[in-house]
Amino acid sequence: MVVFNISAFLQALIIVIILGIFYLVGFNSFFEGNGILQMYFIHLVVAFTYKAGMKGRLFWIIPTWLISLCFVLMAVMLFSNTGMNETVFKLIKGLNYFIILFLAYRMIFGLNADFVKEFRNANLVLKNINKTEEYFEQNKKEFWIQISHTFVYPNRFFLYGYPAYKIIFRNSVTQQDFAEHYRMLIDLIKDRLTILSNRAKLGSLSFAVDNYLKTGEYSHSSNSLKNIAEVIDLENKATT
């Protein structure tokens, strides 16, 4: 059974609506007989909506921008000579392959750049929070608002393909950076929780972080990160 998340269905709906508008105004003739152009258009819509925050995924792992890019590649592979000069045909096909590789490069490195920027900002906020008990007692609301800016969720490549990630992104965020960030965050908030049930939610991530810092072997499910996000959200609501 093919399982797409809700964002993927929304992206598909946007594509259908846009193509429907094109059909109504007669612009659809621009795409007729040009499968490559159609695939490029669909990929650009998916890429723009993904970048805007509509994170469509297949099986909750494979991003829709990558799937749409694969369809572009298939369209290029099936592209056949329709009477043009053979040399020109080869140049056009080669250019299409170059464009596909460029789009993939820009998307992959662009998404990682967003993650690195978000992590650096979150880490800076965490290091500059006033950690004294006196400040916490007098500014609980402000404290938890600041804590909400220390949460960062890594990209899937970092989570599930770190051996390859550290080779490709040499000067990027490391697992050591990530573990130390969350160790510092957990230590800062674990004794300041107003909702007792939240303490248990920190357990799985705390264990994974400690295990890495002791053994160098790091693994955790994305649920443990979502748990700490929920903890921060609930504590913010409790102080309002």
C-alpha cells in the first residue's frame, strides 16, 4: 500500500488546481506533446511548496521533491528524437541531465543549509539563556519562550544516513554537536518542569544522548525528538 502524508496530498491538489486553471484559460496547449516540460513544471511546483513548508513524503521518509525529480529523469530518458539534428538532440538531452543534477544539488544542499542555520541559531540561543535559578523563578514565561527557540529537528539525511552525511557535508553539524546541544537542553529543563508527566518524555532522548557521549554510538527514533518538542510546547502553555 502506497502511503503519502497529508502534505503530499495537498501538493497534488495544488498541482491539479493550477493545471485546471491552465486548462480553463487555454494555456494547457503549451504542455501538449511535451512530457519533459510537464514534469519540470510539476517538479517546480512540488519544490516550491516543499520549500515553503509543505513537507510531502512517501512512507514518511522519501520527500516528494525527490520523487518528482525522478519523474523528470524518466521523462528525459524516454525523450526521443523527433526529426531534429542528431547532434542538437544529444546536446538538448545532455543539458536536461545537467539541469536535473543541478536541481538535485541545489535542493539537497539548500535543505541542509537551512538545517545548519537553524541549528546554529538554536545553539546560540541555548548558550545565551540566563540559567540561574533566580532568573527562572522571576521569568518563567520568558524562560520557556526562549527554550522553544532551542529546539531543532534535523533533516532525514542526518537522522538516517549519517555515515554518508558526514562525508558529503564535512563542515556541517556533527552528531557530537547535536548530542551536546540536547544534553545541555535536557540538563537545563529537566528539574524545571511543571508537568510531572513530561519528565518521562525526556527519557528516550536523554538515554540516546548519554549513550553517544559514552560510547560514540548514536541512534534514536524521531519520536524522541518530537517528545521533547511536545514537552516544551506543554510547558509554554502551562506558564501562560
